[in-house]
Amino acid sequence: MEVLSILLFISFLIGVNWYITKNYANDRGKLIKASLVVILVATPLIYIITMITLGVFSGDGIAGAVGGFGFGFITFINGLIYFIKGFFFQKKV
């Protein structure tokens, strides 16, 4: 079960990264807004869903919390990278 959750999480990150770079990479404001959506909306959802799923299937609340925190932290860092990239992005003339 843990391997499946890791594969689903990696495919989620690949999908989010692909969507953001395809649609919002050329506009500074849209890139910042997309990164804030990832930070403020996706991170808590990933944390809660992973925490509940791993906690129920493994039978241990601590394992679910640690797994959820890890996946949420990785998602937060991913959004933070896009935020910094959008903040320092300059349009080419």
C-alpha cells in the first residue's frame, strides 16, 4: 500500500508540474497565483488525505502522520520553488 501511495504522489507531482509549466510559465502573475494554490490548497489536502489513508491501512496514527507530513512538505517545497521562480521572473524583451 505504501508503494502505491508513493507512486500516486509522484504521478500527482509530475502532473501538477507539467500543468504549471505548460500553462503558467510565461506569465509572472499567473505563476505566483498557481504556486499559492499549490501551497495553500494542495498541501493541506495532500497532508490530510495521506495521513488518513496511511493511518487507516497501516493501523498506526503516527505512521500516517509522518507520511502525510512528508508528502505535504514535499508539495509545499514544490509550490515554494514555483513561487520563488515567479517572484524573480523577468519578462524577456
